[in-house]
Amino acid sequence: MAPIADHFAPAREVVCVDLYADLREPAGPPADSTTISGAAREILRQATTSVREPFVLVAHSWGSRAAMQAWRERPDLVCGLVLIDDSRMGGTALEGHPRLARDAFVHRLGDDPEAGMQQFLRAFIDDCFVAGCTPDSVRDAMTAQMDRLPVDWARAAFISVAEWDNGRLTDTLGALAAASVPVLVVQATYLDADYRRASLREAAQSPWIGEVREMVGYAEISVVTGSGHFVQLEHPRAVNGCIGAWLARSVDGAKVTGE
């Protein structure tokens, strides 16, 4: 998220929330950080330490769920959400059945969960990049970060996503709509029901965009084409331009924090 923070810091108060600092520690990250609720609590803890006024949460992928959950827990503190290249993982077939979604993800890992998770992660991260679009520096940095994830931690984190997406996501989108919380979706890729990712050519490709438009009709949608999953690193000017214009229209004057 550094390109976003660096761009807005001269004019706005920016706080960067680091949920992965403990990956650099010998003991690894705490188990609670694998859950969406635990990550939301950590976002609020770090943000409220530095920011006293209501703030906008800017989050990418997995972090978008934690940002939405943080709003649900403290709607008085979060006055807007920027969700960058998020998707509902696994499709909608198990919507409303978080335990079945959990079981389905565990089943796809096979009889050897550790080896299955390693194979899943390799395929998942490879799909995040687009040949001819993603700079080698981004590919190398993000692959190295994924390689540092402890397998048990990664498995628990994806299980938490499966449970949250099928148990809380729809209600959360409905709650956002009811509260009229400003929402910006910046999307660059499409994730299908089998966790395979491809670069977007247009908004109509993305079921996630369709779901947000249906549930949160006032949300602003911006599509960045010719990009991989880490669009804020691959096309920082386009992403920062989308965020800046949205802030001016929707929540100008608010504090900005990122995860």
C-alpha cells in the first residue's frame, strides 16, 4: 500500500496498518490474526492509536473483508471504505452456509493438508500476475511475501475467508447500503468460483462488481485494465487518481488510513 500512502501523505493524515509485521518474527504471526474479526480488531487498534477523528479505510484483497468488519464493529470511526481488487472467494453456491464452505475448502486441500495448501498457494499467487503487465519487481516481492507465510497460518486465513464470505459478506453489504457509507471499489482482476484469477477487460466480467452494484447501488466502481491482482503497485497513478477523485466527491476532509 506504500504507493497510496506516499501519494496522499503530503496533503492528508495517513496511517499504515501492518497486519503482517509478525511474519518477520521467529514465532510467526499470532493465530488470532488469521481471522477476519481478529484482523479487524487489529486495524482498529492501530488506527485509533494514531487517528482521533473518523477515517477512511483503504484495503486490498483479504484486507477488504477486515476493513468491512472493522466498520461493522466501529461504524462511528470508519466513514468510508476503499476496497481494492476484492472478490467473493469460491462463488455464491454456499452462501449462508459458512461451515460447509469451510469444509469445502479443507476438502480441496486433499489428504495431506500441508502439501495441498502449499500447492494451492503456489497456484493462487501465480494467478495474481499477468504476463506482459506485472513488473518483475512486483512479482518477486509478492511471491517472496507469500513464501514467508507459515502454511498453518495461511490455511487458517483462507478458511476464515471462506467462512466470512459465506456467513457475513452479504449481510455486511446490506448493512453498508442501509447506512449509506461511502464505498469505492477499484477492481483489476476477476476471481472465479475455483479460485482462478484473470485480468479484467470490463466490469461486466466480474461477479463481485455485479454483487456490489446490486447490494450497494450508490458505490462507485473503477476498473483498471491490463493489470494483475496487485493493481496499486502495478498502476499506482490510476489507483491514486480513482481514490483522490472519490475522496473529493464523497468524503473530502476525512482522515485516510490504509491496510
